[in-house]
Amino acid sequence: MSNNKKITLLTGTESTKTELLDQLQSLLHGYVDIESYASDSGLEGIIKSDLIVISSKLILDEVMPFIDKNCPMVLARRALNISNIDKLFSIPEGTKALLVNDTPETACEVIGLLKELGIDHIDFIPHFPNCEADRQVVLAITPGESELVPDFIEKTIDIGPRIIDLTTIVEILEKLNILDEKAHFVSAKYMETIVSLGKQLYKSINESNKINDYLIKVLNQVNDGIIAFNKDGKITVFNQKSEEIFKLNHNYTLGKNIAHIIKDKALLEYLLSKEAIPDQLFRINENEVAISRFTVKKLNSIVCTIKNTKEIAEIENKLRRNLIKRGHIAKYRFSDIIGSSQTLKNTIITAEKIAKSDLSILIHGESGTGKELFASAIHNASPRGTGPFLAVNFSALSEDLVESELFGYEEGAFTGAKKGGKLGIFEQANNGTIFLDEIGDTSLKIQARLLRVLQEKEIMRVGGTEIIHVNVRIIAATNKDLVKMYHEGKFREDLYYRLKRLYLKTPPLRSRLEDIDELVRYFLAKNHRPDLVISNEVRNILTTHNWPGNIRELESTIEYMVAVCDESTINRDCLPQDFFNSMTTSSFDNIAEKLSTKGALSEFLFIMRTLYEYNSLGKSIGRKKISALTQNFDYFMTEEQIRKRTDILMDLDLLVKTRGRTGMLLSMRGKNYIEDQLY
């Protein structure tokens, strides 16, 4: 049984019911169950529904006795189906025609709507059931009520029933709480109407001025400026919105050369260019506008649409609020990244640079180094920053689930598929960014589909046949060696290089230990204990620890210490019990093997023991002092030789080099190793 919400459509006639039901189903199929009744076929019982949609106030009194008083209702506002209006353009001026509808009120209402559109060259005569008619009239026009046309009429033009207007559709979606999900589809329907009107415009450019005037009156309802001119530059269309933008009357512009009307040289060059140029921004009368142009080749004419960027921004802000509401937005910026070490600063500088590009990015780094944080910041700093940001973690999803999540699916694609199908992440992230986390965990099958997206910018839903164009930027992240994986046949080499158009490496915490203090203060504040003091002993332990789990490990360590600390100072006893158990004898043996391949083991051990002694006394020591101490060793080591050996110790995470007087310190790993050697 369906769990969808239910709406009930109530109309006066069967023909209106059929037309409006088709319209609602095209918009709400898969989201809402729809029942429909026509009052002229009779109503029985009390109607209960999540929402009642009534086609006209004329039937309100008739249907109210059959509606449950607790049901919410929407009284539909109706609009002419503009796509059928062109059938009336060729009718000679002054022709008499019956306007046939079901009641006197609706017949007169449709006549008024037609005249508002500029269809005033016809002598309309309202006609309805039981109405006397002039039998000399041979033409009838009706909005979907052909069965009411008198028998003596020779020709009937059916312009189709009036449809539910856009404002009512939005009201229905809002009352059903599905406006966020269907807003893009309503927008698409709106664009279909614009395209339909545009086609009518193309057909009419070479027709009589009278027909062109009708189309202009229709186009005046569009909220964009529309200008058309022929190959000689003669303006044939200049709608009302264009008048507002350019502050010129269409009577003045029509028939004139575009070069005599447009004074801005750059704008004129753009409009007259023979090359295909993408949309551009211009400033017209203190307003910034976006202008697009395209050629109607058969008519050798140019059509331009003009949008006010302020209005576009308002729409984008509304869409962004919807994205925030759904959680499809990047939460972090570069200013949210904690730390002031040079290593981190250099990483941020690189990230800021690659953010400006639209190429795909591969972020590599150990677990817990903030790969998603950087991806989020890159998105917000990019030209796509106002668009959606969606993330998927391959390590957390099965292959089948990954495929349906990324690419969506059609209704019936598999058992349990949602009615009406589902949009995939690529469609939801259109004009934005997708973050593919743990890309190294995805299967070769999914890798092949991802490669197609990167190459063709196209997807196909699971169970679907339609190719869907998408415009997304991909940021992928991994902690695995993808080069090794593609040599082993576990990762596609072509996908690797497609993803790695740009590259960023997130530094491990052990390479930026000078950021520990800032991070500790941040996590203490995050845990609502900024008042806690870290003892010097604990601070030294934290700043020399190896941190194999990186920032995530540091955060969990701080959370543990906050939870167990009963005093105002965090001391050694507050550290997690297993904090010092990361080193094992076998790993110590491995250290000795690695050091022996780099030089004399005794030299490395001398440096480490010296550091251990000085660190234990709280004293600082540098290369110069260690070099002096080697005078009493087996043989002398210069400062440069000590520098090379300490670099090796640092690479093995046994030593930490800090700025200032502190100098060099053994890491927790190095300290544990020396203690094991000594005791």
C-alpha cells in the first residue's frame, strides 16, 4: 500500500478533470496519489484527503457538502494554455466566433483572458448551454468544451481547457511539503513554456506585423527581456521587459537597426558577433544583466534573452536556503582550519589556488588529517561556492548502493526501488561539487562509470535509458597508494589521472606539532571546558606523540581527558590508559633495522640518548651543542652530519624539530624506544 500523501481534484466537467489530472500527474507522479471527480458526473459520500484541489470557485458551493470539514483546500487559479493560442493568429480581423464554455461566467472570463493577451481582432460572442446563438456564425472557439459547440458550427478551434497556474502549483507543493523536491521540475516546466513561446516567435518573424504583435503580447508575460533582429540588424521583437531594462519604448525600437539603438560598444559587438559566444554580463542603466544569444539559422535571425542578475541572485539565495535546509552545502571554509604552522599554511595556499580552477582534484592524506574539511573549503572558495556540495563515502556503502546513490534509479529498476524513481547525487549536485571520499575503496565497475562522468559529463540512471547531462566538479580523497593499486590492477590508471588533474596532500599531525596548542584550545572549547589547564608534562607528551590517528585521535584524546578530569588541571593520569602502549618490541627492532640502513646505528643512538637526557631535565639542545659533545665520542660529527642524521630520525617519527629555544625533542615514539634500550 502506498505511503504517499493523497490529494483529491474536484472539477465541474469530465473534460476539465482529464486535463487538470494529467497536469498534476505530470508534476506529482511518484510523490502523491491523486483522485479526481467531476461534479457533473455526481458526487457521493464525504471526501477525505491530505489536500483538496477545487478547479473553480463556480463549483465551490456545489462540492462543499461532500468535503470533510477538516481537509485543507486549495482553490485553483487557472490560466490559458498559451501553447495553443497560435491557432487563433490566422483568423481574419473582425471574424465573429462563439466562445463556448460551460457557464456564462467562464465564457466571459476566457474572453477577457484572450483580450489581455492581445487576441482582440476577433468578435467574440459568449456561448453556453441553453443559450440562443446566431446561426450565421460558422466559427466556434472553446477551452476544452467541444461537446457544447452547436451543431450548425462549421469549424471549431479547441484551445484546450485552462490549466492550473504556476502560483497554485507552488501552493500545492508547499502544502504537501514537497516544494524542495519538485522545485527543479516546476522550473523545468516553466522553461518548457519559454521554449514553446520561443518556437512561436521563430515561426512568426517573417509573418505579418499583426501576428508578430500578438506574440509580443504573449512574450510580455515572460519575466526576461527578449530581443530579436534579422540578418540586416532590423529589430523585430522588443518585449516589455526589454523596455524596462533599456528604458526605451518598443514603438521606437521596432524596425530600427540594432546598431542605432544599442550605444554600448562592447554589448553591440557581442550581439552582432558571428561566433558562438557564451552568456556574458553587462551593465545597462545601472543594472547588471546576463545576456545570452542564439541564432535561428532557418530565418537567419538572432534572439537574445536578458536577465537581471539581482533577480537571479534572489532566486539563487532561495535555492541556497533550500540546499542548507536539506544539508547539501559545504560547512567549512579555509578560515575554519585550525593551526598556524608553516606546513599547514603552505597546504592552505595550495588549496586556495586550486580552488579557483574547475578541474577535478585528488586529495591524499592519512585518516584523520581533514580531507573532507579541505574539500569543503575548496568548494566554498570556488566559482561553484553557491551551488550544492554533496559527499559520498565509498567505504561505508555496498557496490549496489553506491551505484544507486551516485546515479539514481528509475521506477522498477530493482526490488524495493522507490515509486517514481530517485535522483542520484550527480543530478542533485548539478552546478556544484561532489566529494568522493575513500575513492580507493570503490569497485572497478563503479570506477568505469565514474570515468564516463569525468570524460563525457553524462550519466544514466540505474534501469534507465536516457542520457542525462550533468555539470559537476569532482573532488576525490583517499589514504591509499593509488599508484600501487593501479599497478596491481585494483584501480583504473585512466581514472587515477582523470582525478589527479590537480593534487593536494593533507599533512599528518606529526609534521605540524607546533599546531597542537591551538588544536587543544579549540577542542577544549568545543567540549565546553576552555577553563581547563594542560600541565607542562602533558603538553610535552602531546607535542611529542606520534599521533598515528592524527587530528581525529587528538580530538578523542581531549574528549577523554575532559571526561575524566576532576580538577582544574589535566595531568598525566588523565591520559587514556592505552596512550603509551603504541610501541611494541617488534616495532623497536624494526627501528634498529631501518636506522642501520641509513648509517651507523651507534651515531643515531648517541644523538637520541643525548636528546633524552636533556629533554628529561627540561633543557634545550641544538646541533652545535651535540657536535661539541661528540668530541668525547668514538669520532667527531660536524653540525651538517648531525643535521642529516636528525632529518632521518624525524622522517622515522623519532624526533621533532621545533622553532625557538625548545630546539629538538624526542617524539613519544623516540622516547619509548630509548627507554626500552636503556632499561
